[in-house]
Amino acid sequence: MQTILLLIHVFLALGLVLLVLLQRSEGGALGIGGGSMDGLVSARGAGNLLTRWTGILAACFIATSLILAIIAGNGRDKRSIVDQPVKTNQPSVPAGSSLPAAPVGK
């Protein structure tokens, strides 16, 4: 289920990028579809259609992001890091050994 949702999420991201690049640029030369689209519909109608589909894809992208985050969060343990025992890498010294407690300098 998570893999299918992730693939849908990737396709939504690619579609969203393409739709944003196809929209007419207002103030710069960043838009690919800057020319008029007289063959399909009027320029105003095409702009409204691209804007509407961009909004729909953006909403679907956000929804899949939230669902994927919820799925990823459900797989974790609910324990706190404070509840875990402390692990030390120090070797244990037997009680009757004659080793000093601290290193002695010369």
C-alpha cells in the first residue's frame, strides 16, 4: 500500500511541475507556455483550466504527503528515549582487582 501511494505521490509531483511550467508567466521569462493557445481554447480559458488543475494536483499532493507521513509514523515504537537503558562501552573491573580507579600520571 505504501509503495503504491509513494508512486502516486511521485506522479503527482511530476504532473504538478509540468503544469506549473506550462502556465503563462506574468512577470518574467520563466514560463514555457507563454504564447497564445488559440487552437485549443482562448488564452483566458486555458489559463483558468491550468490554474484549476494545478490547484487540484496540489491538494492531492498535500493529501498524499500527509497520508505518507501518518503511515511512516505508525511503524515506530511509542517509547521515549528516556525509558531506554544507558549503554556504556567501559569494561567492567572485578571488585578484588588492584587496578587504580583513575590513571596515575608520572
